[in-house]
Amino acid sequence: MTAGQFALPVAFDLAGVLLFAVTGAWSAMARGYDVMGVFVLAFVTGTGGGLLRDGVFLKRVPVVLTDWRYLGAVVVGGLIGVAIGSQARRLMLVFAMVDALGLGAYAVVGAQQSIAAGLPALAAVIVGLTNAVGGGLLRDVLVREEPLLFRPSQLYGVTALVGCGVFLGLVVQLRVAAPTAALAAIGVTFVLRMLSIRFNWQTAPIGRRGLPAGGSPPDAKQ
């Protein structure tokens, strides 16, 4: 199958940027940041996954720096976040739904662009996961929060992995058209994420097994 058969409309990527920018703006507003703080968190959350995808894995100039539509999606997402931010506490379900849609969109875009660049399927899954969770990871680091991805919580990164797997299975194994496969994978990611919230499906911690609080192995001399 040629790389061209994996092409997805740019709207999928822009949708992921916009949706995550909304959540970034909400995160900034919840901390009482000013307009610069809101824009920076909207930008980092909306484009962070794409920056990691392009700059680290695909070794190309990040598309957000070459296509004005990405910055436009960040601005629109930030404005939407500000416009409805005062209602955020009453719209937590909406927040979760927006985040889940962005997670699925970014996962399939990362996987698709990896395959189009000639990477194998396993690498495409890794890049898709990074694309999906990278923005949130960078956001948490900036605001000095323990990243959600690292701690036991309701299924998040797992849902992105499943979405990547569904997308690649459909386009590689079943030869389904990329846009159709992407919509199916986004749908699966969204439903799995919302079910994990509804029924509180959580990952489990792995005990330190005697490790000290800092995480380093115990001193053998002790």
C-alpha cells in the first residue's frame, strides 16, 4: 500500500489542535493565569503533541510553524475556552468529551503520518500515542503538576493506544479508506474514554517493593 493511500484531510489534525487548545485555556483559567498564560497553555496543549511528532520522530520542520491554520486553530480554541470558561465547573462532562475527541483525533493523525513517512506499524503506534498525549504532558510539566499519564488514573493513554491500533488495523490489514478508519478509531477512543469515566475504570499502581520514596534502589550497604 502506498503512502498516499493513508492520507487524512488536514481537518483531523486541526480539530485535534483546536480541541486540545480549549482544554489548555481552561487549565490556565483554573489557575488564574493572565492572557499570556492562557495563550501559552492553549498553544502548548494544542500543538505540543504535533511538535514532538514532527521535531523528534519524523525529523521535519513542525507543521505548526509552516501552516498558519494551526496557529489559527490555537487562537480559536483559546477564545472558545475563555468564552465558556466561566461555566467550566458545570461543564466537566463537556470538558471530558472535548478532551476525548482531541485524544482520538491526534492519535490517528500521528499514526497516519508515521506510516506515510515510511515507519513500521509499531513505531506508528508509539508516535500516535506521543501525538495524543504529548501536549497534555508538556502542559503538566509547565504548571508543575505530576503528569496524568504517569499516575494511576482513569484510562487515558490506554485509550489512545487502542485508537492507534484500531486505525492501523483497519487501514493496513483491512484496507479501509484512511478517513473512514480515522473516524472509526476516534469513535472507539472516545467511547472507551467516556466509559472509563462513567464506570471509573482505572489503571493500578505498581508497588515500590521496598524502594525508598525517591525511587532509587535501596543502598546495598544498609
